[in-house]
Amino acid sequence: MSDNKKIKVVVVGGGIGRSHLEGYQKLPDLFEIVAICDIDQSKAQEVVETFKLPRYYLDFNEVCQLEDLDVIDLCTPPHLHFSQIKQALAAGKNVICEKPLVGSLREVDEVIQAEAASNGKRVMPIFQYRFGHGLQKLKLLVDGGLTGRAYLATIETAWRRRADYYAVPWRGKWQTELGGALLTHAIHSHDILNYILGPAKSVFARTATRVNPVEVEDCAAISVELTDGSLATLSVTLGSSKELTRHHFCFEGLSAESNKRPYNNSGDPWEFVGDTPELEARIQEVLGEFEPLPEGFAGQFYRYYYALKNGEELPVTLADARRALEFITAFYYSVETGRPVELPIGKEHSKYNGWLP
């Protein structure tokens, strides 16, 4: 990729795709939005007018046939992701895909294989919350060795969803949404746990459907043991009148707590408290050197541009998506069996081909 070449993108799906478009439009020197694609013509026309795009498509097959196109960005319902990723790769396009990437560990392993066979094309899952300035400061402290051993993390995802949310036909159903609050809503919060502390060793999960008359869960309580020996508790509900998301990490050398904004709690401000005056001084010194990059979708796309340009590891990888889906698989298997579940989960596991009940 030359220094001045913009990456040409088509966004597929005019729902969460709008947030992707906002992210790209914050980086006009890096990306060119070729079009939006949506099966709903009125929605596609409205998105074109709102974002001043060149055109729209109604047929995903037509998008895959475009020649002057670098990236297909999938913002479609979850049950479509697997087939669309494979089709886009086969058409010689790079792929960005919303969460959940696919619907099973088998499918994510097949995507990994398809990417490897795609003549250099790459797949990037979306985990945009990783790039909030508050969380990036914690990552800086972890990577710099200031935190010491992890002790305990607590994560709360307390959001509000009512009947209007589930009026969208594919939501709230196992076959189309592929899961409930754990998969669709809290997956970002739980990815942050893996991003900071690494993979899990075992989980025990309980879920309930108490807020809405849907097929999938809307409340959950989970206990996690990480491979580093630290512990975590994860709570999720879609029935909270006051919405919040909160992360609290307790380490040997410091404690870190996020703000409680429900949809961008990885951004500033985060509170960092050193265990000694010496550690506190060192923490403030390191944070004073923090260099902020774009956040959210723009933050992930900014890093993606330079990763493609320089042939480097993508800011979110298929291995990251696999870890998130392994977490999901373990959660649902624990609920089904009523027992703790050990990770990793391999091809021999009964839920390798999917967690759906």
C-alpha cells in the first residue's frame, strides 16, 4: 500500500453500520466509503443521504463483485456473518466483521483457515471498546510492569432493553441472534477482561430470562478463574433502569476503576490508585507520557489502516475473536450442565460445533 492510498470500503448493513460510517468519516485521509449495502432500499437511501455517500447496493453478491474495493465491512445480523465472511474472502476482499464474529468455534476455525488460504486477505473482528483512552492507559501500566499480579476483577453490564428493542424480527431468537445478553450485549465488556488479564481457565455461569419474553437470556451471573490464577465476577442484566458499565481491576501494585458510562466506559476518566506512594508517583509519571490515539470505531479503524499498510498484526485478530467465542461457549455449556467448565475448548468438545440449545 502506498503512503497516500486510501482504503476503499463498502459497509454492509445500515444499523450498527452507521456507527462504523461515523468512525470512518473521522479518518477522511485514510478511508474512502464507496457505498452502503442494505436489503432495505429506504434505509439504504436514507444512509446515503445522511452520510453523503456515492451510492447504495441492495445485493451483497453485487458488492462482492466490485473490482475497485479493498474492504467489505459486515454489520449484518449475526447468523449471516459466517457465510458472508467466506464469500467476501473468496471474492478477494479484506473483511471487517461485527460481533459476534460467527456462531461456533468450528466456524471461527474455518474462518481462520479461509483467511490463511485467501492470498493475503485478512479478517478483522470488531472490538472497538479496547481503544478507549482509559483502558489504553491501564494496558500501558500492565505492559510496563507496574500492576504486578492480578487479584480480582469485577465487571458489571447493566443495560435497559424493552419490547421496542425486540421488535426487530431477528433479535431475541437463538437461530438469528445466536444468544442473548452474554453474546450480544456484554461480549465487549468480557473481551476487555481477556484483553487485560488473558485467557480464562474455568467458568461457572447462571442465566435467566426475567426482563423480556424472549428465547434467550437477559440476566447472567458468572464466576471466572483466569489462567494467571486471578478471579473475576461478571454480572449482566438488560433490566436496569439506570444503565451502566463498570470495570474494576485489583492488582498487587494498583487498583483501576472505569467510569460507569454504559456505552463508552473504556474512555476517560479511569481512576488508578497505587498501593504505595512510590508506585503512585511512578504511575503518574507513566500516565503523563500517554499518547492518545483515536478511540472507539475510529480508533480501531485507525490502527487497522496502519496494520494493513505496514503488514503488521491487526489491532483485533481472529485469535481474539476465538477467545471471546470460547468464553461464550463455556458460559452456555455451564448453564446447560450446571457445572464449572474448563478451558480451552477443543474440537472434541460437544459444543465445538455450536452453543445453541
